[in-house]
Amino acid sequence: MFLMLKSWRMTKPRGDPEKRYISALTESAASLFLTSLTDGLSFAIGSISDFHAVRVFCTYCAMAILFMFIFQVTFFNAVMSLCCRREIDGRHPILCCKTIVTRKSQEFPAIFAEHSMNANSEVLARILFRVLNPVWCRVLVLVVFLIYLSLSIHFALALPLGLDLKLLAPDDSYVSRELLAQERLFADYGGFCFGVVNTTDLNMENRLVRRDLVQLYRDLGGGEFASCSEFWLEDFEREMHSSLNNFTFSDSLHTFLSRPKYLKYRNDVRFQLSGKIESIKMIFRIRKLGKQNDEPRATFMRQILEKSRFSGLIYDTSFLLVDQQLTTVYNVIIDVISAILTMLAICVLMVPRPISALCIAFAILSVNIGVIGALSATKTRLDIISMITIVMSVGFSVDYVTHTTFHYVIQRKNRLENCLLVMTEPILQSALSTAIGVSLLAFVDSYIVRTFVNTVFFVVGLGILHGLVFLPVLLDSVVPESEYMIAYECEESEEDQENQYGNPKTFENLPYVLTCVKP
């Protein structure tokens, strides 16, 4: 929207309205299509994730961007054309039926007098150009960028992994306070975890088999991360040892389970219809509470079970987060790499110039490293929640750098200055509107919402920094003059061009938005 309005304001005010509108729309069409395509594909890649929540979020966002693109090229264009007609007719911006009366001496005092709202952005763009143009300033920008990149990599490598259950509840809720109190005051012992052993192929009549099962129970509960709690077979061997000489194991087991003292074990033994034991359950007490001990506990207990001759599983609620942590790292790497490669392929098609495409790739990678490093610096964990926002940041980061590169490459002379004149206002407007849109969420005491808000602010801040500072300096330093691209071919005659854009000498100081060639 901001690019379309900027393109309209840069056309000649007293030119033919239809040609002004066509020129403005043609210039912004590539950027509009590129933004929607990159953002949409970025979320579409996330919609094939292994996590249901990520698939739902990314599919919803991809469809929202599709409908937003359709809305912009249809309804918004119609509204914009009516607004342009209102502006040409000199009607009031709110009371459209009222005509604004101006004196002839005040009518068009300068070539862009009616677009005075652009004055501040053009002043800012020219100041930015004067600051970035000297060689010593470019060296300073390079030093700042290297410091930024090194800090981002340092924090990104230290990004904590896995979802912490305390973070799912609101910050000051009784759930989070209770979990914190558990870890602080009762860290030695926590809840319970379970071991399930498949006994379909085991002969429970065999005393050696039962002995090995008891030994497995003691091995699993003999480490520093869990202790033995309850196992029916251990009590059975101690209570029914003498009766096993006179009765079968099955009769002794039913007698044992029928006693009031051991009724609690009935759910720990699962029988088949034939009466054979299908599986048995062991109960352990968790020790050493805390996120940092979940993965060592899962690894230790699973290795003990794998080394035994029995098949089964160890279950604890924290093991779900441990498994999710391993899957999250894999999914983040695959989704981010796939999204970046897809974005680069699109950018190369839109800006088919090798050095410029490499600059886009480097800038996209830099923005995403910076976002991950900033999330790590704000104590955000790499989990399913931050995974959604990281995938989102890949698509958003493309917008700033690709538009800047595109508008730099299509300039024939004064490339840096003209690029900044075109892009400064839309980038700032887009960034500020995005930041304001999510700013109210910053007051919500929730880790999920806070992660989303932080990611948006980091993408916006780093996008501005790369789109208006780092990338323009890089482009003006490494892209040769020969790497030039024609935005589109204009089939108008020279007379039409002069009527539309005025005398070229009059506009020699204005930014080159379009480059027209004779058919």
C-alpha cells in the first residue's frame, strides 16, 4: 500500500490522470507481487511442519496473505483510483463532495507542492545519503555490521533449547508460581514416571524372568534422576514366595491382587482374554527437577531399557518436551533453509543480476541470524512457539532487502541517492505501522505473546537497519554500474512521456522510479 501511494505521489501532478495511475501501478506491481509471493511461500513451507500447531498457524497466514493480495489488486486499486481522482479535482480528503478553493498564486507553486507530505521523508532520505556516502562512514558502517554479526552469532549459538512448561502459563499465574516453587523448594523429588514392559513373549512362570524384571526395575530407579517407588512384582515375590511352591504363578497372582492391601496394583497388570499377561507397569519417583535434567533423565532411563532383554517404554510428561526439542531443532533447520532457498530463487527471478542476488542472500541471512541472536539475548527458547516466529521472520525479512535492491538496480545514475529517496518513506511507514499494530500485545503477560511481539520488533528493527543502512552501502560498494535492470518497457511515444513526466531537465534531480525504452 505504501509503495503504491509513493509511486502515485512521484508522478507529475498535472499529468494525465489515467497515465499517472498506470505508471504508478506498473512501478509498484513488481514489489507488490514480490512481497505477497515471498511471504506466502515462507508460510506455506512452514505449513508442512511435523507440528500441528505450526501447520495451522502457517496455513492460516498463507491463506491470509493470498486474500490480502487479491484485495489489494482489486478493491484497494479501485479505492485508490477514486482517491486519485478526488486529489486531481481538488476535493476535500474527508468531505469528498466539497471542493477546496485555492488562489491561483498558491496553485502548484512548485512541481510537487501538493505533495508536501513527502518533504520530511525526502529530507530524511537526502540526509541519510549524505551520511552514508563518505568513505570513512562506509568503513564505520562495516565495523558496526561486523560487531552486530559477531554478537548475533554468539547469542544464536547459545540459544536455549526445548519448551519449558512454566512458560506456557501466564507469568504471574498460580501454575507458574507452583512450578517455580517446586524446583526451588522440592527439587530432590517430584512427580512420578512410568515404565511399561511388554510381556507377551515372556514366560512369567519362570522365576529367572521375574528376577530379571525386578532387577530392571531397580536399575531404572537406581540412578540420580529417578528412584524406585512401586512395582507389584517386587511385593509379589516377597509376599507369595512360599505359596509358589504349591500353586501356579497365575493362581498366586490372582490371590495376591485380590488382597485389600494390594488392590492398588490391579491397574499395573494387563491381561489378555486368554488370561496371559500382556504388559506390566513400573512406577518411579522423579528426582532432580528442572528443565536441565529432563533430557539426561530420558536418555539414562531409555538406555537402561534398551540394554536389557525386554521391550517396552519409559514415559514421563517431560519426555514429550524432550522429544519435541529434538524434532524442533530439525524442523527449524529444514524450514529455515527451505524458506531461504525459496526466497532466493524468487529474488533471483525478480532481480536476475548475480552480484545483486548475492547481496540479497547475504542480507536475508544476516537479518535471520540477528533475529535468532536477539531472541536468545531476551531469554527466548528454541521451541515450537519460537519456531513459528522464526519461520515468519524469514518471509518478512525478504521484503525490506529485496525492495531496496530492486529499486537500486533499476536506477541509471545517482543510484544510492535515488534508491533512498524512493524506499525511505515506504520502509519507515511499513515498519512503524507493523510495530504499532502489535505494540498493544506487549502488555500481555504471556511467554507465547511476548515471543511473537519480540520477533516482530526484531524483524522490523533489523529490516530498517539493513534496508536503509547496511544493504545500500553494500550495493553501492560492490555492484558495478553495468549491472543495471530495466523495470519495464514503456510503449508510449516521446510526446506522451514528456506530457506525463515533464521536461527531463526539470526532473533531473528527482529519483528515477521508472526506466522507459522505445519499443
